[in-house]
Amino acid sequence: MGVAAGVACAVAGVAALRTAWSRHGGACRIALGWALLACGVIGWRGCGAAWDKAVVLTILTPPLAALVVLAWSVERGRRLPRTPPIDVTKASASPQVTRFPWRGLTQFFLAGPVAGGAAVSLAGAVALRAPGGAADRLVTAGFVAPVAWALGGLWATTDGRLVRVGSGLMAVAAASFVWARL
């Protein structure tokens, strides 16, 4: 029951924040979204986790819930309107933009597994090589992982050049791996 409540609070909180931010307003929805995310601690505590583990699980659950909400909102099978053939005798002021047919799936893949892998790689490098004691490095890595994943997911869903996003996330993962191995 506790796990379901923790996950449900995260999904509902992310969905409330997304609808509030996409409609440019709704202070009540924003407050409700953050309150639902905070209530996830109680849900995770209900499954028998100690308070410190409940807080960590509450921090780690919203990126996964955001990925679910992102996957739900991906446009499926929408076709672009057919454009008439280009008349080469008349010069066009704006070039035609062609859309990559698998753009939504590629964004989902980059925001989910690729950004998550880069975040885990960065957190692992922080846990192994950052200055400070072992406990401090581990706690810092626990905070780095969801923040890095959120930033990678945000970059993947807002940048128009998916090749740049993919290569950037792969570079972060590779650099983190090399840093951890030094």
C-alpha cells in the first residue's frame, strides 16, 4: 500500500505541475503539485522505510513519474498536412522544414534511458572521486543523480537538435566514467 501511495503521489504531483506550468498560471495547481510530491514521503514511510529512506525515495520517484507523464503526452501518429509541390519559378522566403518522423520516440529515449544513464554515471563518479569522506560523497551522489537526470531530460525535450543532445549526454556519461576510473 505504501509503495503505491508514494508512486501515486509522485505521478499526481508531476501531472499537476505540468498542467499548471503549461497553462501559464494556476498558483493553486502549483501548490497542489508540490504538496502531492511532499506527501510521497508519507506514502514511502507507510511501506516500512525509515524516514531517511522515505525522503530519498521521494526525491528519486518524480523523475520517473515525469518520464511517464512525458511518454503519455507524446504525439502518436499525427500526420503533418500535405503541402503542395514547390514551384521552382517562385522563390520562397522561408525554407521548408521537414520533421523527423520518430522525433517523439527519440526524445523519449534521450530523456529517459540516455539521460538516466548519464546521471547514474555522473553520480557514480561523484560517489567515488569527489573530495570529502565516503558518507559525504554518497549523500552528494544521491542528490546529483535526480538533478542530473532532470536536467538531461529537460535538455532532451526542449532542444531542437537531437544529435547535439544525444552526443552531449553520451559525452557526460563517458567523461564521468573516465573520471571514476582515474
